[in-house]
Amino acid sequence: MRLGAVPESPRKDVQAAGVVVFRPGRRVLLVHRPQYDDWSFPKGKLDPGEHPVAAAVREVSEETDVHVRLCRPLTSLRYPVEGGRHKVVHYWVGRPVGDGDVSGFRPNEEVDEVRWVPAPEAAELLTYDRDRGVLEEALRYRKKTRAIIVLRHGKARSRKGWGGDDARRPLVQLGFEQADRLVPLLAAYDVTRVLTSPSERCVQTVAPYTSTTGWEQESRPRISEEDVTSKGVARVVDEMLSDERGVVVCSHRPVLPLLIDALGAEDPGLDPGDMLVLHVRKREVVAVERHSPRR
């Protein structure tokens, strides 16, 4: 570099997301891309501003017509691509929502064939060694899980700046934006049950999701700041663990450590709008992710 020249900023990695989708019988969903003449997992680049969680589900749907829910996260891949850059692919294990039928798939320029393939055959069919490594990891974690999501409400008005009942304290504009951005993230984990503190800022945080999906908001005073008790938290946690659906529970910073501890995980100190995704199998937490609507 010549003296006085401004150093070039490093090129950012290309961000992508994909899913290793399983169905009963250890069968894996693979796609063939005619442009590269390769077999791989459904995956693709993130749209501008898109969260990897949302991108993973969208890409599977666009490439295979199969709607999936995300299960355990896998190790991300990073490898070189054209132009001296690198691509990072964020992967999850996934399961079809429904039967995963691909008989109606129509070939297109990006993907011309979709197959459910037995795992041993998939290892042979995959074009790249790096994908075989992903498959090997995914097979270890393929057993079905469901998500319990602990959500901290979005950014709210400050206590000092609010003169009324604290339970009525609302979100600020940033909080409403966070609530909107949470919709595809919660949907990616197939959340069909929504529990919330009755406080206004919690209700407003989950409102975009319930209004979009039609799922009911279930108020739980036991997880509000005003009425929380350890016994009440334990009851709500048992209620979630006893369910078979994907669940989100929206509460407050002082209550979250009680909820997370009762679920058997460590409290990471969630920021407003952040969510902790607990992957549960047989009432036990087997994996944990933290996501922010800001990415």
C-alpha cells in the first residue's frame, strides 16, 4: 500500500441460511441446482435486512414448496466463493409442517429437482464434502424437538417518563418496530401458543404475531412484575413443558431469570425485544439459541 493511501475495508462475508430437513425414516430433503449441476441442502442468501432465521425457512419454501419449522441449530459453514469473498451459511435441523409432499414441485431456473433421500444415499448424492459434514452433524441431532421461546418485551417508555400505572406503560416506536420484526422469527419455530404478561408493553410486543397468525394471546398474571411469585413461575413453566406445541412466553427483565432458571437454562441477560429459543425434547432442554430482531 502506498504511503498516505486509505486502507481498503475488508470485504464482508456473504450471509446465507439453510435447513437440513428430515422426515420419518431418516429421509433428507435435497435439491439439484442446474446452474452448478450440484446436489445440496435448500439454502440461499439473506435478503437485505433479513434475519438468518427467517431466511432459512423462506429459502426452503421457495426452493422446494415445503414449509418447515426450525429445530436445533447446527454449526455454520464458512468457505471461499468467487471474488475473493467468503460465504457463511447458517444451518438448522428442520421438520416439515405437514407431510412435506414434493410431488407438485415445478422445476425452475434455480432448482430443477427436489428429492426426499434416505440418509446413506444422501451422503453419496451430496456434491460437496462440506455438506456431508453438515449431514453428519445433523444426523446426530435429527430427533424431533419443539421450541419454548422466552421473549423480553420490546423497548418501552422509561419508568421515569411515565406518570401512570406501570402496567399500562407502552412501547416506544423502536419497540413497535421490534415487535413487527419478531413475526417471521416466531413463525420460523412454528409457535402456535402465545403466553404473555398482561402488562401493556408485553401485550403490544406479541400483538403483531397474534394478529398475523390468528393465534390467541393467553394472559398470565403470574409472570407480570406486579404479581410474580416463584410458585406462579413454576406453574407457567410446567404448563409449557407439558404442552407439545411451540410456545412463546413474553415477560419482563426481572421475571426472565426466574423463567429461564425454572426451564433449566442459563440467563444470558436479554435486551429488549430479544428472545431465547429453548429446544425441548421430553421436557428437557437440549439446545439454546439467542436471537435479536436487530439480527
